[in-house]
Amino acid sequence: MRLRKIHFFLLIGLFISGNIACTESKTVVINKKPVFMGEVSTLDDLPGEVTQTVIRIGELNKIQNLDPLFIDNHGEMRLINLVCEGLVTLDSEGNLNPAIAKSWQLSNDSLSYVFTLGDKRFHNSDLFFNGLGRKVNSNDVRYVFERMAKANVPGRTAKLFWAIRGMDVFYNEQREIFDIERRSLKSIIGIETPNDSTVIFNLDYKDENFLNNLAKPEASIYPRENVESKTSFIADWPVGTNSWKFSGLFRDSIITLKPIAESTNLTETIKRKRLEFYFFQSEVSLYKKFFLGEIDIVPELGPQLSKTVLTADGKLSPSYQKDFNLISTVSTEPFSLYFNPDNRFNISIHQALDLLKQADLQKVFMNSPVFDKIEINQINEAQKKNNSDQTLLKNFGTANGNLKLTMNYDESPIALEVLRVFLISLSNQYAGIIVKSPVIGRESIFFIRETAYQTPVNAIQLAKFYPKRSGLQKSDKIYAEFSNEPWWISIKLKD
């Protein structure tokens, strides 16, 4: 009992002395006290006065799901890219570098990749014993790739790795045989894990994109515990290995990250750093916050912001050059405009091509700061024969005496801009409806997507739009690097 009392008074003494020591600091930078669902409930919970370095990032896409297999927009991909890593990673020039794997070897026939894992550890988390992150091992890698094929996740990431021997068979069994007892495959035969630090991928055929696909956020490596946990599920609280750690959520509108190198002993941490991701419903609201100084980085300008701050050749307008820094690249991933041959109006590919010709989108976007180039596809004769040539007037629904074109996009402002301009170009003849939905139904005649694996099998690609990727950051805070990959971002905070 006496020892307990001594310990009690010692703890009180340490607490008081720690508070006195910290209150000698004169620097306080954040006054707001938001409700925080994270490791610290408010800044008042930190001992004494704490210097905060906060970088605020404005995103037009809301970050809703942080499970790498469910991420569906560039904002989610950027955040995962900061928190998690794949076996390899890319630098700002697009070059491959080691990440979770410290090295790899490729066989002479390019059909076998042998990866040697390094000493990466998952971030500290209550998922693990004593809260300390454990070392990544080969079973983590196998688990992630086999989960790609499971029936309870989107199948698009598995199809990036279709060349892995047995991926297609394992995928089909998981999605077609629902009685687990009837399944015969326990694993993907093309993935071998001979020891904790070695992973071997055997391919059925050469895949020149295999290594680059391993660097994508969808192929991030995470612990099994993060999926099976009921309290720290990966969709809400991802645990990775990269230089930023997921830290919390403010009222469903701000996601925060902190550097993993930062001390977790709050009594010793005086200078703290944080990234905050803010979500905006419109480009107008993002524009206002950025130019009021309440946002530091806009990693991806939408079409309206681009027209406001950029010249026709994609350079920053002179009036903005003093206060802001432009980072501009050309995206390697185009947005593709598709025709839906299964539309309920029986509109033919011939009619779709005629509408595209009338719109003349190449001419319309010729001097646009939004797109670098536009390619109109050549439709082969087999695709043309798939549709009977119906009369447009007989098959379209009518609205106020005008023909009604129904178009579909997911949630990208750039995709919306393409369809908006498409309809405006035809507005003298046809009215139109633009539907925001990830689902392509028979109501849709045209739709636009960024990635081919999000499209119906029989969709016909009409054109490709390569956007100029432009981002803005304050000229006195040059922290971010971008690359040609729209999801790639690197952020380093100055002391």
C-alpha cells in the first residue's frame, strides 16, 4: 500500500513538473477546438503550448473509403499513397524505386519476379500487441493479392494482375462458387512465399506493366489485422508503412495525417506537424478558401479553376504568379468517352459517331487549359455492324419538343466538363441529361470514365481526353511534388 502511495505522488509530481516545463513556451498557433476522432481529442489535451505546422490540402473528390481495393477517385488514391506502400514505388519522374521490397530480380523469360522484402514495419496501432507495429512479411503480400480476387471486393485490381498464374482461376472460383465447402483452390498457385522475406510471382505471359501496377495505390500492402479488426477497419483507418500515418477524422470533413517519425511521447513533443485533407462540393467553394489563405495546396485543379487561374497555354496567369506556385504535368491516364450500344433507345454507333462529329470536340477544346490533346478513335467495321441503323427521331424520348441525350459520368469534374461541352455543342438540336452515377444503365447513351476496367465489356470507346494536370500551392510553402500519375504526390514539411 505504501509503495502505491509513493507511486501515486511521484506521478502527480511528474505531471505538474511536465506542465510547468511546457508552459514556458511562448508559441501558440491554433485556436480552434474541433471535435477530433483520433489519437488526441483536442489540442487542449496536449501538455502545455504546442507549435503546430499544419498543411491544408483541398480536394474536390470526397474521401469516403480508404480500403485500397475500394478507392475510387484521385483524392482517395493520393491519401493512400501517402500512408501506404506497395512492393515498389515511383518517384516524381516515374522511375521505379524499392519500397516494401528492397530488391527484385526478373527471370530471362520475363515470367518470374523474385522480390526480397526489406525491414519495413507497419505503423504503430492498437491492432498489434502492445500497440507496436510489426515487420511486414511475405504472408502479408500473399494475403493482399488473394484478397484482390475475393467476391466481397471490387474485381478491378485483380484484373491489373491477370498475368499472375492462377489469378483468373482463383478469381472465378471465389465469385462463382459461393459455397465455401465446394471450393477447391486454397491459394493462387503463381504466388510463392518460400520464407518470410521472399515473394515470387510466376506469370502466364509477359506483362510490361506488372512492376508499374505494383506501385499503384490499389496494390498497397497492409496487415490482415487491419481488415479483420472490428474497431480499426481499413476503410476508415488504414495502417500502412509509408512516411505519413493516418491520425484521425474531424466531423466527417477533415482527415489528418502525421509523420511517423514524430515522437508519440506528448510531454516531449513541442513541434508537431500535420496534414489536413478538406473536401469541397464545388470548385467555387474551394477557390474561395484557397485564395483566402485557408488552403495551402490544391493538388488537382478542376476545369473551372483551370480556366480562372491559367492562360490558354496552361501557364499561371500573371496576377497569380506572385502568391502561388503552379505545378503542371500531363496525365498519362486519359478520360475516355464511350458509346453504350445497349441503350434502350436503339441508337446506333453510326448515329453516335455523327453526333460526335457534329460536336467537333477537338476544335472546341483546342485552346483549353484543361486538355493537352484529344484523340478520336477509329471505329472498326465489326463494331459498326453491332447496331442497326435506326432513325434518331423515332427512338429518342422527347422533352419540350427537343431530343434528349442521356450521358453518364462518375464524379470527376473533368469528366463532367467533357459531357457539358458535348451537350452545349449539340444544344441547337438536342436537349440532354447528365447523370452522376458509377452505374451504366440502358438509359445512358454516352458515358465517360478514366479507367477502362470501370466500363461494360461491350462499350465502344469513341475518344480519349488527356488532361493537363495542374496543381497550386502557396509560393512561400513549396512542399509538394507531383508526377504524371494523377494520384502521385509527395509532401515534405519544412522545420
